[in-house]
Amino acid sequence: MEVEVRLFATFREGREKKQKILVPEDSSILDIINMLNINEEEVAIMLLNGRDGSSDRLLKNGDVLSLFPPVGGG
């Protein structure tokens, strides 16, 4: 199945900011995070089709996953 992954801020370094990834059925958000070599603790916000939630949610064909690192500033 195909999932669109959108990366923001520092997650874009060395990666495409928007990409379509083929994953097996019953894949979770955590599977995508691991495929991208991102440490789960580095993900501040993960949106699946615009909704926040946990990394164990299962993906469906056509889903859009957005990953954001913590935002610094001051």
C-alpha cells in the first residue's frame, strides 16, 4: 500500500520533504519512523490524516503522515 509522508524542519535534512512510500499491509506509524531512521523520541508531533495520536496506529492505503520535530526558539 502507498502512504504519503511529509517531513518538517530538521527531519528534512538529507530526506525528501514529501514522499510516497510503499509499505506492507498492517504497517504502523512507528514502522515508517524506523524506515526513515528517525528516533521515535525525536518526534514531537505525528499527524495521521491531520489527527494527532500514537505511533502504534495502523496505516491504510492513501494515508498522509506528517512528522514534526520539537520546535525551538526564544
